[in-house]
Amino acid sequence: MSAGDLVAVLAGIVCLASFGVAVFVIMSLRQSVRELEVTLAEIHEQIVPAADSLVSTAQQLADEAYRADGLLDTLDQIAARSDVVSKATYRAIAEPVIKTASILKGTSRVARKLRGAGEPDDQKNRTR
């Protein structure tokens, strides 16, 4: 056998070994792709219901936020009206009561003076 024949045989062996390694790598890659497809299918089965649930929950939260906003507006209006009613009630009731109390106090002083009872000197100094 000559040197050229030996090189040809060695080249053939190297090619066969390379082909075998390539087949092994391709088979491994094919198995990995199948496993990846199965995993992606499982993830998809879990994500779709979870995403639907999230959308539903987000819609419920948006509805509740809108409702709460309306309630806050209503409470602000009630508070403003309550303040107005409180001031009006104070003006309508408190001022006449104070005036009536002042008139009664003055009337009682006048009545005492008219009766001649009068107040002792030291009590006059304390009240004034």
C-alpha cells in the first residue's frame, strides 16, 4: 500500500467519524427540540388561564376604583352640604338663643334694680 492509499483510507475514517458525530449531535438536538416543545406547550396551558384571570381581576379592580371614585365625590358633596347646613343651623339657632339669653340677663338685672334689691358693692365690681 502506498502513502496515497493510506491517506485516502485515513481520510475516509475521519469522514466516517465526523459523520457519526454529526448524526449524534443532530439526534441530541432533535430530542432537545421535542422536550422544548413539550415544555412550551405546558407553559402555554398554564399561562393562558392565568392571563385570562389577570384580565378579569384587572377589570374588577378598575370597576371598583371607578365606584370608589364616585363614592369619594359623593362624600365630598355631602361634606360640603353638611358644612353649609351646620353654618346655617348655627346662624338660625345659636344667634337667637344668645340674643334671648342676653335679653333675659338684662331683663333680670333691670327687674332686680326696679325691685330695689340691688347688688352689693363688692359683687358689682366682680361682674364688671
